[in-house]
Amino acid sequence: MINTVAIQGVKGSFHHIVSEQFFEQPKDIIECETFDEVVDSLLAGQCDAAIMALENSIAGSIIPNYALIDNHGLHIVGEHYVDVQHNLMVLPGQEIENIKEVYSHPMALLQCKEFFKKYPHIKLVEDKDTAEVAQRIREQNLQGIGAIASLKAAEIFNLDILAKSIQTIKSNETRFAIVKRKNSEIPENEINKASIKFEADHKRGSLATILNVMSDCKLNLTKIQSLPIIDTPWKYAFFVDVTFAAYADFKKAQSVIEIMGQSFKILGEYKNAKL
Amino acid sequence: MINTVAIQGVKGSFHHIVSEQFFEQPKDIIECETFDEVVDSLLAGQCDAAIMALENSIAGSIIPNYALIDNHGLHIVGEHYVDVQHNLMVLPGQEIENIKEVYSHPMALLQCKEFFKKYPHIKLVEDKDTAEVAQRIREQNLQGIGAIASLKAAEIFNLDILAKSIQTIKSNETRFAIVKRKNSEIPENEINKASIKFEADHKRGSLATILNVMSDCKLNLTKIQSLPIIDTPWKYAFFVDVTFAAYADFKKAQSVIEIMGQSFKILGEYKNAKL
């Protein structure tokens, strides 16, 4: 049973939105400042699951989060996609002319830079989170300050939206993992996606050989990411996601790759959220 | 001839260090706040080349920079690796007990978090750059403030190093690209590495087929990164780096992949900096 979920950020953050959308029932939320704290909370048994962003369509993979899952032997038990839309919000009754400063996460500011070119009187200031600024504006009753955050954050902290979807690239899909200490126990016939990691040499064809096995076993590749292994020149770790129709096909590929590849590891077996 | 080089950050930044190490002669430097500005400067002809970080061994690919190079039709004409080491620096005559706040780039702060656990009296504050803080400490004669930046920054701004290599993961290699508007003109027999981009379907085996061609043509893969193509479900772009002994082998692979893959594009042909 999942009762308590650790998220990066405060309520109203995109990690919180994932928790609300993924689980049928609302969960108790542990708000963490960093992903390290999220993982610490999970390892200490303070929560039953954690939510971690894995990649987005603009910036690509969030490798440090893959490393956290990998290094601590955690398991991805589900995935969820959110179309991250940034909105400008302020205390009720204020107009854009009244806003002197807008605080948000550096990535959010970067994505919304174009919008603010029309408003040169507004100073953009980097902050550690998106929703937390919304919370601060409400709690400290900050006039003249704007936050860039989710609609959910505006709702929770009772702020007015001055402008919706102000990011330059309108489609900004982010993929989140639901992570647990132990593997999930969903029935085999419901598993149709897996995240795996293996190592291979720089040697000609070594990756192609492994991908051929996957192809022969009817696995579809939905993501691949190489990462040089620190202190081991010419050796690479590959983070790969595959989808499949039959779990038995995946197990067959696994048994072959375990022989051919090195350090084969399953980071998670779960249900594909994109069908 | 390359006379002027645009970098992200100020002098003393790691991009500046790349310029100093890659080129035989010192270049005029254009300091830019963002990578967008770096590219604008290059496109406007204000500089002859630009330096852009592409990936590092901790965080992986810097996808937005790949996108900038790809979208603006720029060319990678060289690569350079720097082992990024973070150092704590202050105005001369101060000890760690005197330091109240340390400012740096969020990524640098994250990488040095462990070190500062020993010094709970120091507040860590996010800033937009590493070397720029060093510059500010010097110009505004800021007592009690520390910067986390390169040894080069300490040298340029005449600051004292209180602690060297304070990041948790000691090996932090970052790969930089030297980028121009036009392709380089180095002789074919000196070209032994290329960065390419192509698209392929989610379809079983479509990537493996292309990697097989590369393997057959004696290309070694040193990096692969998939990126979902926005608004085109199940279609992926792949950013791939290959090394080879003979340029003719690369051209042979290119002509086959151009037929099989979609939107094949060479982002750069250059000399492998890692041998």
C-alpha cells in the first residue's frame, strides 16, 4: 500500500501534480528540497514511494536522477507524463504593470524569457523552485512579485493568473518515474515497458549487437542514452527503455543480454503510460 | 582565421579556459550571459567561433546546446575536454570562519554541497555564473563572501583559494565544442570524428539497422542520445558521435544512412581530442 509519497518541491509543484494524477487516492506528501532528500526519505522508510522527473522533451534526460535510482538500487514501478505549462501568477488585484520582479526556477525563467521581453520593467530572479515562490508570495503577502508556476500552484496558494502558458516552446512534456525501494508487484501480463542499464565497450558494433538481440526479441526501443563510465576510458553505460507486447519476450532478451553485455541491470518493469 | 571567440560566462569561466587551451594564440573574448547570446553573436558575425559545453560526465548531454547548433545550422569544428574542478575563493586575508555566504551556479553548489556540511555557518546562494561571482567579489571588494570557480578565475581576479577541488565527485570531465558558422577546412586525413543527427521510427530494429551499417563501415560509437521529436509521436532524433580511422569509411556509412535513415545531418567533422 502506498500511503505517503515524497516529492521534490512543495505542493503545487509538478511532482505533486504527478502524485495527484497517478494515484487514484490522494496521498500524504513529504516535501523535499532536493532529489537527494527525496531518495533519503525513501531509503529511511519515511515514505512508500517517491516521484522523480526523468526527462523532458526540451532538455532531455535528467541523468543525476537516473544515477540516484541506479546507485541506491531503487525500482521504477510506474511512469507518468505531464505537459509542463508555465503561468505567471500574482496576489489578486495586481496587474502586470505593478509587477517589479518575477522569481522562479532557472529552467522556467529560461523557457519564458521571450515572453518577458515585452515587459522590460520586470526583473527576472532565479530561485530554487517554481511552486515555492507562489507559496512565499501568499504567506508573506508579497506585492509586486510574480511567480512562474503551475495552475495547481495558483489554485493552492490562491493567486491570480496574469498570463497562461508563457513558455516559448508550447509543448513541454516531462516524464516522471514513480520509484519504490522494492520492485512492484503488478501482474506480468500488465508489464509492457522496462528501463534497463548495461555496459558495453567502445568496440565497433558492441552496442549494435545488443540492439539486434532486442530487435530479434521484438522489443521496441523508446529511449537510449549513453554515459561514459567515470574512470574507465572507452567504456559506456547505456540507459535504455523498451516496450513489448509479451513479458516473455523481454525475459528472453534479458537472458541473452546478460550473457553478452556487462553489468546488466533492470531499473524497473512497469506499465507503459503512453499507448 | 579565428580572431574573436564568444563564450558563455566571463573571463575565468570554464568556457574561457577552453579558448585558452584549444587555440595556440590567445583570442579576443566576447563574454555572453547565455548560450542563446553566444549563438546570436556568432550568427551576427561579431565573432569567428564560439565555445559551447556539450556534455559532462556527471549530468550527461546538454541537449539545449545540441538544439542550438542543429537549429541554426552551425558546425562543430573541434572538441576539447576540461576536468572541471571547483575551488572556494575569497578576498585575500580572509579565513573560512569569516565567510558568511557563498554564491555560485546552482550546478556548482549542488556538486559541492557535501563540503559545506562541515561549515553550517555558511549560507549557499544560487547565482547565474561561477567566475562572475569571483569578478564581483574583486570589483565590489566584498568581504565575507566566497565564490566557487576555477583556479583561472582566482588568478584573474586575484582571490585566495581557501579550498581546492571541493566537489564531491572528483572526476568531472566536461566536453566542449568549438563551433563556427561554416564547416572547418582541416584536411580530410586529419578528420577522425564526426557528430551526426538522424531520425528513425520507434519501429522494431530501425536504430539497430543503422548502427549495423556504422559497425560494418568500421565506425566506433562514442555517444548516443535519443530525443523524442516534439509533436511527432513515436519518432525519435538521435544525436550520435562516431570515431573512425579513415575518412572514406565515414563517407561510405553516410551515403548508406542517408538512404535508410531520415533527415540525416552532419553537425561537424573534426579531430578527436581523446586519443
